[in-house]
Amino acid sequence: MSKVKFLDLGRQPIANGFLTKEELEKDDEFFFDLSLSVDEETNLVSLTNFVEPEKMFNDNYHFHTSASPVMVDHFRRASRIAKDLNPKKVLEIGSNDGAFLKNFDTESAICVEPCGNFANHTREIGYTSYNQFWDTDVVEKILKEHGKQDLVYSANCMCHIEDVVGAFRNVEKVMSNDGVFIFEDPNLFFTLMRNSYDQVYDEHAHLFSCCSLVLLLRQAGLKMWKVEPLENIHGGSCRIYAIKRNKSREGIPPTFLQFELSHGLGQTDKNDSIPWPYKILAQNVEVSGKMLKDKLLVLKNQGKKIISYGATSKSTTIFNYCKIGTKVIDYITDTTDSKIGKFSPGMHIPIIAEGEGFNESVDCAFLGAWNYKEAILNKHPDFEGRWITHVPEVHFV
Ligand code: DWN
């Protein structure tokens, strides 16, 4: 597959690789060139340079799905949709701390999770948990020990897998004939509409669009059955329902796919392999990065105290692309125990507990976790400082 680069975000670290003071002093942090390319055949948008999974997903992975009540509720609702399909056997790929899995009994649901800290957790609460990456080896084990699965579910995982067609092929292998594969990941359409270039980081090997997924699923013996846009989940995602290629189920063709095509996502003119919305994204990113840094520097020069709210993978991309560090951001606040007391990847901004750092001394807070904007603003109705975000363009909220 030939790929054409269209967005360059510079030298970047592991976005979730929060460092202890000792790790900081070792001064051997991993960096790589972060950029996006588009495949001329499938229009799949992917990292130009992939990062080996072991560097990102290991036994002290920081992101806990259940840390967010919004996401716990989201997966409770997702489980109800799954149960309406009456599956006897359920497999979750990338189960994290079990936010989706916990809605099923331990007899009918199993999971695959490469991060040992989370696989141990779901095992301790009674689920068969395969602490492995999603590959042919674990598929063979599951088929031998549990047989074919009626429902395969995966959230914020498929887009993390470099060989995504291989991953889909393995899903097709493990699915029963009338099985359904439901997966949800951030969707490129929302990134283009919101200029949310911070969705691009090492873990997100791909930024899916439906028009590319249709082709990739077909290569794996599957076909798209339904699409549900999830515009407020993780900055804008899509839930895709897929079935075996030789099967059919009632329903209308995915309208979101038409919506993407009508906005130019799948179209390239004959002498240019980059769809025009991708070129616009690259232009917008350059303007956005410069504007954010300029606005923050003006405030800093006025002696204002600026923090970032939410130690997110997304804000790692922003701060390393814009070269925004401790000269601008005093510290980052977060509610995740495993991040507190550490330093942000790349720019090494200290992370402190939200209860300690978010107070009346703060003049301006950058919305590092802008995907939870409503929840955050509702949580702090009396905050007298100014919120600033870059989505969909740099502005004070
Ligand atoms: O794909 C991924 C998505 C699902 O989550 C992973 N690759 C990594 C991760 O990305 P992220 O770190 O950008 O995710 P979040 O969910 O945007 O992170 C939110 C962070 O903000 C958490 O560390 C918790 C924190 N937070 C906070 O400190 N106060 C969140 C809220 C709502 C708050 O009030």
C-alpha cells in the first residue's frame, strides 16, 4: 500500500508515558517523528511511523476507562445494545479495567487485554482474561477453550493495531457465523470538523473513517452493517457494526458513510492522492498551534498563572507540537492516582492532584481533557479564571 504524508506534528514522545522524577533524570526518553499519511488505495489515515506496541501497552498503562463516570455510563449503555443481540458468548478485545465487560456475567464473557495491570484486575473479578495482544495465537486459544463468539466488542483498541486488516481477519475467525462485531474508535470526520489534531499520537496507529473501514473490513471477510456516530465520546467516535461478508441483516445502508463521502473524505482527484479535507486539516493545525502558543504567551507576559486541566495523551501532542512547557504551563492537574506526582511526556510539566492544584490562584486553565468539557465546566461553576481550548479553534470558553 503506498502512503502519502500530509500532516507533520514533529518529534513526539509516548503520549501516555508519564515519567517519574527518576525516569526524568535518566534522560533516555523515547521520541519519534509523528506524522499522518493517507493510503492511496483505501484512504486509510495512519501514522507514517508506527511505534512498537510493547513501548505503549505494558504492565503500568495509565489510562483507566472507569476513571470517567461519563465513560462508565457510556459502556453500560453499549452493553445494553450488545445484549439486545442476544449473544450467548461475548468477547471483548482491549477490555482495560472492565468498564464494558462488567455488565456481563463471568460465565458468558471473556476478554483479551495486553496491559497486565488491567488483565489481572478483570481476572481477579472472575473473568477469563487473556493477557496478550490481539493475534492469531490468542484466537487459537479462545477457539480451543471457548469456541466461536456471538458478539465481539472492542472500544478504542482496533485503531491502535498497526495491522488492522489482520486484526479484523482474526475477529472474523473467532466470530460465530451469525455473530456481530461491534467496535468504536475516534473518527477522522470529527477530527477534521473540530481540528482536533491532538487525536494523533503514538497509540492511535490509525484515524478511522467509515469510507476506509468499508474496504478494510471487506478485505477481512466482513462487511459494515451499521454505523452510529458518537459525537461526544472521546472527542468524536463512530460505533461500527460488522457481520460476516456472506451474511445479511435488516437495516439501511450506513448513512454516516454517505455523509463522509459528501464531505470529501473518500474522494481524491485523479492527479492528487490527498483528499482536500486532509490538506485543510494540515493548514488549520499550523494556524491553531501558533495561535494557542501566542495567546498563552500574552497571558504569561501579563504575569498570569496558567495550568492545564487533565493529563491527557491528547495534550501531550499539543504541548510537544507547540513546544509549550513549564515556562508557560505551571503544572497539569489530574484525578488519576498513577499520573499524580509524575511529569508529562516530552515537555516534563509536573502533574499534581486536581484537588490541590485547581483553585482560585489559577488565572487560565487549558482544557487538556476537552472531550469532557461539559462535565468539567459543570464541576467548577464558580471558577473565576478563564478556560481556553483549541477545539474547534483556539478560544476562551
Ligand atoms: O484511546 C485512548 C483514549 C480512549 O484515552 C487511549 N489511547 C488513551 C486515552 O487518551 P486520553 O489520555 O487523551 O484520554 P482522556 O479520557 O481524555 O483522559 C482524561 C484525563 O483527564 C484523565 O487522566 C482523567 C483526567 N480528568 C481530570 O483530571 N478531571 C478528567 C476529568 C473529566 C476531570 O474532571
